[in-house]
Amino acid sequence: MAERSPLLDLLAGTLAVEQLDGEGGSLLLAEARASGLLGRVANLLASSAQAGALAPHLQAQLSAATIHANRFRQDVWRELGAVEQALSALRTPVILLKGASYVLTGLPAAQGRVFSDIDILVAKNQMACAEAALMLGGWAIGKLDAYDQRYYRQWAHEIPPMTHLQRGTTIDLHHSLVMPTCRVQVDSSRMIAAAVPVRGSGFWWRLQDEDMVLHAASHLMLNAEFDRGLRDIGDIDSLYRHFTSLSVDFPARLIARAHELGLAPMLTQVLWLAWVFFKTPLPAHLLAVENSLFLRLVARAASTRHPDTRPAGQNWADLALLLREMYLRLPNRLLLAHLLHKMSFSVSKVETVTL
């Protein structure tokens, strides 16, 4: 049986670090590291002055995580400057998405957050120009077989990831917020059309407040990357709290916008998950969500990833949600072709190894 999770208790506000012994404190930080939340936990404990209750060697780990997160944020700013220089000749808004957008706009969700790539979006008719400009700036697409090239170029909402040849930084260049072939109809064109310039930037654009939450929600629920699911739900909790603190009518605007875009059911599911893990202060009517099998699978997959505290059956939840993602991404004909290709590729790899 898994141990009780100090990380989940801390995030839900039901744990005082003073209650932990040395082993419990070590488990808390190990859980946070496994879930991609060590920087956020370090920031949370520092802001509440609870870090001092931990053993000195654990405090040193938190300090190191804070230093790493701060240096990472500086690196993001540097990289955004390089991307801006590369794309400065484009005649279209360049929209920054997800983690890098949180950093650029100074949102609380950026505090302690570390991510692997920079996501940007341009109009589809500007994709070739943007790709060429990034190549001149030193980014390149890695070697892909003909099928994977076709998958990205014809069906996906982005081109293959581009990695800088010297710095090793990665850019995901999008033309849509979801795959055009997705079975769930998301009117991302309206979200893109409503994007706004980042104040003080002169170059970058971002999604409007409500759409930032809705994009984070759709990205979580239409994908199967739940090894960082707790971090992504934490983003949604942070965004919701921040925008609500700025405007008391934000929840009503968010719900109305979700209905406009066909994302109302998905939004209520994600907010329910945020309440489960982070006790997000939601109106009562948003908590009246059917606790379906799908939601239970997501909650299990998004929970702590530490071997001692991860919930039973998490691997099966991961598999079920991966199959769901594949089903949602592609219609039947393309899905069958995709599965056949991936199966043949796996078999060829096994044969190569055995030879």
C-alpha cells in the first residue's frame, strides 16, 4: 500500500512542514522532484517561512532548486531575445504559449517552473517563413523518417521540434492550439484571433486571460503527458487564482468563454481536478462534476509519481489515457495507418537489436 503523500497534503494546504520528521521531509522533496514541482514547492515553502522547519540538508536542496529556477528564468529571457531577433521580419503576430508566456508576463505560475521547450504560434500561412527564419537563427529539425515528417506537416498542429545547434534549446512552432484532425472540436482560431500584445514587449503576443486557462485545460485533457500532470494542474490553479484576484467576475467570464469555444465540459473537469489537488477556491456549482471513470483515471495519472506514494494502478491509467489520446488525435483511417507504422517501426528496432 502506498504511503500517505506529504506533497499532496502540502499542495492541498493540509500539511504544516513542522509535522514532518526527517524521513517525511525527504519524501516530500523526492515527490516534488519526481512530479516536476520541486521549484514550486521551494517557492511555496519560502513564501510561507516553512522551509526553516526542514533539516539543513533539505533546506540546501530547496535553495539549489530556487537558484536553478531563477537561472532557468534568465535563460528563458535570453532565448526569447534570440527568437525575437530571428523572427523580427515576420509580418504576423507571434504568440507565446504556456511556460514561456508565464515567464514573459510575470505570472505567478512562472514561479519555480522549469520546462523543456518554448512554444510559439504563428498564422499557418506564415509557418514556412517562420521556420526558415529560425533555421537562419541556428535552429534545426532533427532527422525524421518520411512518415513522421508527413505526420507533422499534414496532420499535426505544429512542425517537428526545432533544436538550436549550439545551445540545445528547443522550439515548438505551432499554427493551431490543437490538432486539426482532433475528434474534439476546439475553436482555437477564435482564441488566436483574440490574442493580445504583451504589454511593454513590442513584439510578443499572448492569449487573453480566459484563453490562457482554457488552453492549459485543453492541453492537459487532450494529451497523455501525465508524468507532469500535477504541475500542469498547478498551472491552472495558479492562473485561476491570479486572474480572479484581479477581477471578481473572471470566473463568470471564463465559463462564458468556455461555452463559446465548446470547452465548458472540459473546463469544469479540469477545475474539479484543481480543487481536488490544490483546493482551488471555486464557486459551488463548478464542483458538481460527475466523478466519471475518465476523471478517476486522470486523477490517478496526474497524482504523485514517487514509487512510495504513487497510487495503485497508475501505470494502467497512463496506458488508458495514452490510447485515448491517440484515438482523439486522429480519425479512424489515419489512426489505423499510424498504429501500423508504429508497430512495424517497433518490430524493426527489435530485429535490429537481436541481430
